[in-house]
Amino acid sequence: MSQFEQLVLPLYETFRKDWLVMARAAARQLGQGGQPITVDMVRAKCPPPDSIDPRVMGAIFTRKEWENCGYIRGYRSASHGRPVATFRLRAGG
């Protein structure tokens, strides 16, 4: 586990919990039916506050209800085509 995951993400859970709860709900809604989703899809449905560091967007998928199922090319201009992880709700999630 990286220092970022150990130190920053727990703070995010505390100080941005309101937005994180909304983003996780949006992700669950998008992921119903088993289709893979990306953080960019969640971002489009539930835009983050401007002050959020983009690296913490992955906190949406840290719960065990999600599994990483691959990568696709990012479509946001800010991602410059870099790979973006896709996630799927686990069975029973």
C-alpha cells in the first residue's frame, strides 16, 4: 500500500465524506446490471468539488463490493488517453 493510500485516502473519507457517499451511490447505480464502469462515468454523473485532487477519485471503488476488471483508454481531455481502470460490482454487491 502506498503512502498516498495510507495517509491521504483516510483523510478523504473524513473530510469529503458527503461527496464520497453521493459518488459511491452514483457508481452503484451506474454499475447495476453488471456492466463495467469507470471513475470518469461517476465523475460525469456526480461531479467532484473543484478542490478535490483527481488521484483520490479512486476512493470511490475501495470498498470490497467492487472488482477491477481491466482498463480502457480515458476519454476525458485531462487524462490524455491514459488507461483508466474499469470496475464491476461483485456478485451480491
